[in-house]
Amino acid sequence: MNRPAWLRSSVWFLLVGSASALTHLGVFAWLTEHSALWPEVANAVGFGVAFGVSFVGHRWLSFADTGTSLSQSFTRFAGTALAGFACNELCFIGLYRGLGWPSGLALVAALVVAAGQTFLLSRYWAFKR
């Protein structure tokens, strides 16, 4: 891949990932404030809502030059996203329950850790060129 295409893909990944993370955080914040859900469950619901934002944005913006079909990308991305969520949830629980971090801060840290994993799996597998 030439540098401009790589740079374009990376910028879109960052923007789509940020939109997805903000969606995730917004749902999480709303649920933890207005419901009796455990923070771990609110995290899972936030992930579910943000998944749609993430897939659509990455498919048509971050990895627009993908060589995979829509169904193949969706299936692969679902696996990628679930792996990212597993990483996110384990990190979140460790920071929130294990180290006593505030739930919002623990979620932000967990989202950052999972984002790196998601980028690599998305770039080299889910939306493989």
C-alpha cells in the first residue's frame, strides 16, 4: 500500500474509532446513571450499540479498498470486535474491580487498549486487501 492510502486508512480508522468509542462511552454513561445495571453489563450494551457505528464506518471509510465481500467483512469484523470486546471487558474489570479505578476512567483505558488490537485484526484480517 502506498503511503497516502495507508495514511488515509489510518486517519479514517482513528475518526471512526473515536466516533464508536464516544458512542460506547455515551451509552455506558447513560446506563450507569439511569439504570441499575452493573457497570460490566452497561459496558456490554455500549459495545453492542457502538458495533454498528464501527462496522459501517470501517467498512466504507477506514478500509474502503477492501477486497472482501460485505458478508465476509461483517463475519470477520464481528469476530474481531468480539475479541476486542473480550480484551476491553477483561481490562475494564481488572481496573474497575481489581484496582478500584472509577468506572469511566477504567472504560476509557480499556477502550484504548482494545483499539490497538482491533486495528491490527481489522487491517490484516477482517478487511484484508
